[in-house]
Amino acid sequence: MPSREEILGKLRDGIVIFDIDGVKKAAEEAMKMGISPTEAIMEGLSKGMDIVGEKYSRNEYFLAELIMAGETMKEAMSVLKPYMEKGDVPKIGTVVIGTVLGDLHDIGKNILATLLTAAGFNVIDLGVDVPPEKFVEAVKEHKADIVAMSALLTTTMVNMKGVIDALVKEGIRNKVRVIVGGAPLTDEFARQIGADACGKDAVEGVNICRKWMEEKRRT
Ligand code: B12
């Protein structure tokens, strides 16, 4: 029987070498061993994506490798997802989530959406390259409690402000909490654009959203 560290290592390294079959097998093994899906993602798969990013920065990997790593991550997530989504748990709140205009990175956003669903949120996922008006429409239609935005590019993170401005313009900014996240973001940036919080990773994001819903219930 492999150790917990070995399995997490297989998940990490499988992403780095785009071994779809290997990571899927390791993900199944992790679940059988009682490793939590969150741990498998955060301590295994995400660590692999970090290494891929570093290799890209050093010109050891190129766009094709980023795409293959992204695909490998998606396949691994498809094995873990059924272990996370609890069927008929009463929903604790509604989150509208999306990657902002111009940005196609969705792996981190998908992890957050999956963890939020597992935590009991009703998650409305708008996908990638989402313009401000789509966020606004979805908030109104689903009476959302929270808007969660992701951006991975320094050139697209500025588009988060466009969404907040659109919420203000529609007079609904005070009805929702806004959380932002993604590798280039900082608390300082979140404050500047008028967001309520910046989550450094998906786990922190879920904890912040949970805390907000508890506060809402108490008032
Ligand atoms: C995979 C990848 C891609 C894939 C994306 C596939 C997909 N389906 O998402 C593809 C090949 C499409 C891609 C394309 C590009 N990419 Co790219 N990509 C990456 C890479 C290697 C990994 C990103 C990733 O998925 N990480 C793993 C996830 C789990 O991490 P994450 O997204 O950061 O999310 C975590 C947290 O940030 C947080 N989080 C994320 N969102 C949110 C939201 C909220 C609300 C909260 C609370 C938390 C949260 O939680 C997550 C989990 O804990 C990064 C390098 C890196 N290390 O980040 C480069 C990177 C982001 N890409 C980069 C670039 C330059 C590009 C391209 C411009 C390349 C090109 N020349 O065309 C294009 C842009 C396309 C576009 N318009 O979006 C640069 C960005 C530089 C910059 N500072 O702007 C990076 C940093 C690479 C580098 N080192 O230069 N890319």
C-alpha cells in the first residue's frame, strides 16, 4: 500500500508530465485511502500546476504544455468531483462565479466552484471570459448572495473593477458580497477595486464565503 505522501506525489508529478491515466488512477487510490478530495487537489494536483507554471516561466515548457497540463488537471478533477458533491443538502447561499472578461484560465475557478458546492452552496458558474453584464444578470436572476471572480492575468484582473462598477450602476452592489482571487491578486488590489475580500486559495475562499453566510444569518 503506497503512503499518503507517495499518492500526493503521484498526483503532483502526473500533472507535470501530463499522465492522464496515471493521475486518474492516483486520484482513485487517494479516495480509497481516505485522503480528502480537497487535500488531493490542494496538496497534489495544484502543486503540480505550480511546477508547470515555473517551467513555463523558465522557458522549459510552452503553450502546448500548459494546455496539456490543464487537460490532465480537468481529467483528475472529474474523478474527484463525485466524492465532493453532496446531493440534497439544504443550500447555505448562492454564489455567482466566473473568470473575468478576456481571461480563459478556469482551473482555479473550477476548484473553487467544486469546493463551494461541496460546502453546500448553490453555485452558478458563468464560465470564462465573462463580461460584466453577465455577472449582473446572473446576480439578479438567482438572487445571489456572493459574486466570486477569478483572474490569472495581470492584463485581465483590472476587468474585475468593471464588474463591481456594473453592480454599483445597477444599484445592487450592497446586496452582494464580492470575493476575488487568482495568482496575481493581492488584498491591496481587492481593496482598491472595491471588492470585499481576496482569497489566496480556494480553501480560504470557501471559508470567507461561509463566514459571510453565517454573518448574514445572524443579522
Ligand atoms: C494552465 C495555464 C494556462 C492554460 C489554462 C487552461 C485552463 N483551462 O485554465 C492555457 C494554456 C489556456 C493558458 C493560456 C495563457 N496563459 Co496561462 N497559465 C497556466 C498556468 C501554468 C497554470 C494556471 C493554473 O491553472 N494554476 C492552477 C490553479 C489551481 O491555480 P490558480 O488558477 O492560481 O487558482 C488557485 C488560486 O489562485 C485561487 N483562485 C483562483 N481563482 C480564484 C477566485 C476566487 C474568488 C478565489 C477566492 C480564489 C481563486 O484558488 C485556486 C486554487 O487554490 C499559469 C502559471 C501559474 N503557476 O499560475 C499560467 C499563467 C497564468 N499564464 C500566463 C500567460 C501569459 C498565458 C497566455 C497569455 C499565454 C499566451 N502567450 O497565449 C494565455 C492567455 C489566455 C487567456 N486569454 O486567458 C502567465 C500570466 C502572466 C501574467 N502575470 O499575466 C502565467 C502566470 C504563466 C507565467 N509564469 O508566465 N494558460
